[in-house]
Amino acid sequence: MSENVSCTAAPSDGRGISGGMSITDASPASVEPAMGGGNVAIAAAKRAARHAALARRKTVTATEFTQAQHTLGRYAGLLCRTLPGHATVAAYASMGTEPPMDDVLADLLDAGMRVLVPRLGPGADDAPAWSELDGLASLHDMPRSGTGGLRPREPGTRVLAAEALNEAALILVPAFAIDTHGIRLGRGAGWYDRALTHASPSARIVGVCWPWELTNTPVPHVGHDVPVHGVLTPAGLRMIRPLGA
């Protein structure tokens, strides 16, 4: 894939993911892998960062959500122009306070892309799986996970194995924070870390978050955390790592 992507910088407001806020998390429970030594501190730092991010996200207004939905679709179009016609793109259906992805999904389909979305299953430890999205109308609400957390909408189309991700030229992944080295903070269950082991080496991985979640503050991470090549926010598209780096 070409590295010559037209980018609009997504600025940070300097707050990053700090703040020490504590809230009741209505999202899927964080299920960090069993860790020892210094990794215990890293897991605790990740949990604190997620809680701070969720608290900040709860301040986003309905107007901001509506505007974000439209602008995300427009900036995602920049990435589409780097892809061949009918390429496979792995994306996802947003939920809760995540940046709204419906316009992105619609624009990808309108551009003739083959779009894959996750099939998460009811538990955090389920093997990654995908389905091909044939339209927004096919997405339906899912029951809460085994831990009581929200689950994204899923289509009723055929379930594809984890290896289907190898066909994707572009992979869009959700994030609570992304630092300037491409380190991404996810929800803590490790689903995307497992899924991305099946990505093609030539695939471009782009994290999706709110503008203030692109931060200069290093995101706590461990060895299995997969960095992204770029960041898509309602404020713009920024590529931060070349392919292969």
C-alpha cells in the first residue's frame, strides 16, 4: 500500500489520559492477562487510563457525536483512496461513547470495499471471528457479554474464522488512547491483540479515537500490544508509523 496519504493532523489538547478520575465502568470489564512483576503495575495503569478516558468521553455532547459521525466518514475516505477497488477493509460497529462509525461503514460500502466486522462472541476469551457486512441495516443489537459489558452490533451473515483478517488491506481498530509511537490502549480483554496476529504484514492498521486521546504521554503497554500505523479522529487523519516499523 502507498505511504503517500494526505493527512490532517489530529491535535491533542494536552490532557491526554491523565487526571486520576474514577467512575463506574459500564463498558465491558477489563480482563487483563495474568501478569507478574512489573506487568502488574502496567495493568493497573491501563485500568486507570481507561477509567479516565471513559469519564472524559461522558462529557461529549450529542451535537459533537453527530458532527463526529460525519467527519470520521470524510477522513476515512482519504484512506480509501489509497486502496485498490473492492479491497477488503476490517472495521467495526461502534458502541457507547466510542467515536461513531456508522458513516465510516456506509462510506466504505459505498466505495465498493468488502467490509469485515468483528463477531466477538459472548465471552472475553472467545477466539476472534469476523463477518462480511452487507449493509448497516443488517447490524443488530447483541446481548451483554458474560461479564455484563456492552457488545457491539453484529450482522447475521456467515461467521468467518480469525484468518479472514489476513485479506484486509486496511484495519480500523477502536482505542481509548494512542501515543505518538502508535501504542494503543484497548478495552483490556486482548481481543484485538489476538485478532491482529492474523493480519497481513502489508496491512495498514489505524486506530480510531477522539482527538484528545491522541496523546504525547506514553501509553502503558506490554510486549504483546500491537502498535498502529495511524490515528483517525473526528479532527483528522494522522499517519505516525511507516509500514514495517
